[in-house]
Amino acid sequence: MTARPEDPDDFTPDLHAYLDGELGPDAAAAVEARLAEDPEAAARFDAYAQHKALLAESVNDLPPAATSPDTARLEGELARTLARRESAPARSHPFAMAPWPANLAAAAALMAVGWFGHAATGKPDRNVPAYVSEAVGAHRVFAEDFIRPAEFDAGSTRDVAAWLSTKLGHAVRIPRLDGMGMALVGTRIHGTKEGPIVQAIYENKAGDRLSLTMARHPDAAPAIVFKSRNVADTRVGYWSQGPLDYAVVTDEPQEAIRAIASELQIAGKSRPGAG
Amino acid sequence: MTLETDLAERLHDHVAGLRRYALVLTRNRDLAEDLVQECLTKAIAAADTWKPGTDLRVWLFRILHNTHVSEQRKRHVRRTAALTPADEAVESDPTARVELQQVLDALDQLPEAQRRPIVMVAVEGMSYAEAAKALDVPLGTFYSRLGRGREALRRIMDGTERPRLRLVV
């Protein structure tokens, strides 16, 4: 385990890891030796162990919920839905070809090093601009995240728009896609080799997520007309508009991505600047 | 055993786990069952995001956890009628009942971010890696919250059990 918090007593983290069976034999032996000679640490360890055992026991002693037919029905429906997915052809999902454990490993690595990069998508795709590969990586790591997809939630995104604009080097507006049934979940900013990119994540009522990524268009580079590609088995549409590059990553078919791009281009023309 | 039966059985175990976790965290039977139902409803809608062959339990707990967060925002969960351990379950040992009550009350005093890792590890027996994924926090953050939470729990219990022995800041 590399990412340890600062602790006034460096030994404390090891006590927990030992209690929970997370240490290897050598580290466990070191903890046992320390516990044998440090009564204060041994007392704390006993307390942690006792409270853990009590909590585990409490479950059996809390009065259980009455069996709910609604829960049973939902459970049955979920089992059937998941069973269909399990027996469905592998390509039924755009991400199906991407090995999920590798994704998780990449996400875990990113968490551990606290840096976003090409690790999320493997090698960068040379057929698309680098920011598009980054956009796909950002989508796969964060947009699929149920719990904390965004740094700034929809409410605070308005407050940070000016800050995001400063980071990006150009006024950026986080567009509303409510008309398309997509509500803003929140935004993130990522540092990449090509400079900062802003990722806005949207969600429809079914919980499908879409990422809109914005990056500064390189000054000398020609404008990008709308293109739709598969990058790392993920559908992405991208284009440039004035000083900004855009990428939309979603499970929606190509036509939908084009519609979103058109919508954004029209919105961008009618309402330029930050908002 | 067919694939489908196997999946249904695993799911049934996981739903029991979701219920246990929700029950210890909320100490409210109805709220816990509501959370489980809403989690299942969301899971049905988001079934496409589950990758066959990956950890179904982690996936479900992530959804439950998300549900818990949004439910809290929506309803401002009240803890006015916290469940207490059932009388008959521990009647053979009255001190055990007091201890269970104390540890659950102490747990209630901790911030949500610390309660979750503690309960996941104690009640569901998840590994740190699984629990961090299910809670969607980096491993270092998980570790830090678990450690700080357990230490806070210990100090609260210390105060509860032996108030005159020590003053711990």
C-alpha cells in the first residue's frame, strides 16, 4: 500500500490493516512484535477489534426488515435483466470489448497517483487529436462513476465557470442540454500533456451518461470539421469551433452525437462567450 | 446449475448484504428497505453499465451508496427513531446488549464518510480494495477515513465506558 495518510503515529495504519487481514506475512509479523512490546498500542488494537466485532454482531441483533414483496419483485427483475446481459453477444455494449478489470486497474492507478493521463485508454489513438483520446479516457474513468463523477456539481459549476475559463485560457460556457433530456451532473478539469481540458458530464433519466470535453484549440492548427470515430471501442464525436476544441463521448449512436454537436454549434453561435 | 440460477443466487446474497449495510447505517428498517428498493430500481435502469464477469457486489454497493447520498439530500434523513438491538437476541447477556447499543450510538456520531468504510469492512467483510471501489474513493482516502473513523469511535466508546479514567482530546 503506497498511499498512506500522514499520521502522528505511523504505526496506527498498520494496526487497522493487520486487524482486517490486509498485511502480508512479514508486515503482520512486525505488527505482532510491536504489539507484544507496546501495551498502549495493544490496548488500542484490542479496542478496534472489539468494536469491529460488535458492529458485525449488531447486524444479527437489529430487528430485520419484514420481507417486502416489492423488494423480491425488483430483485427478480434485476436478476433477469442481468442474466440477459450475461448471455448477450459481447459487442452489445460499446465498452464490451474493453476489459473492465483493466479499466478498474487504470482507475485505481489514477487514484493512486492522482494524475489523469493516457493510462485510461492504453496507447493514444494516433488517428485522432490527443485531446480526443484524453476525452475518451476521462469519460471512461469518471462519467461511469456513480458516486463522484464530478469535482463541481451542477450548482457550483456556474460559480467555477470563470475559473475554468482562466485555466483553459479562453472563456468557456458549460452548455445546457436539458432540451435533449440530458441534465448537467457536474464538471471536472484535467491536466493533460496538451494542456488543461474541461469535462462536463450529463445524465438522462435512465442514468446514461455523456461527456462533453472542451480544450483550447492550438493556435496554428487548422479547424476540425465534425468527425465521429471509435476510440478504444468508445464512440466519440469531435470538432473545433473558434478557439475551442470539443469532444462528445456517449453510448448514443452517431446520429445522436451529430445532433448534439449541431445543437452546441448553434448554441455557441447564438450565445458566444462564458455563461 | 445454470448461469441464470447462479446469478440469481449471487444477487440474492448481495441484496441481503445491501440490506444489512443499509440497516446498520440508517438504523431505520423502513428507510433501509426503501434504499434497497431504490438501489434495485436504479440497477435495473443502469443494467447496461454492469460488465458481466466483474464484481456484482461492488457494482451494487456503488449504486446503493449513490442512492444513499441522494436520498439524504432529498429527505434529510432523520434519526429520531433509531432501531435498537432486539431484546430477545441478546437477552442471555445483558452487558452485550448495552455494548451493542453503545457502539451503534457511537457510530451515529461519526461523519458519514467515516461510518461507511467502518461498516463495509466490519459488516460486509470487504477487502480494502473492494470497499474503496464500492465507495468510489482512492485507496489512500479510504484508508485514512477508516483509520480516523475507528479512532474516533474508540474515543467515543472510551468516554462512554470509562469517563473518569482519561481525558482524551
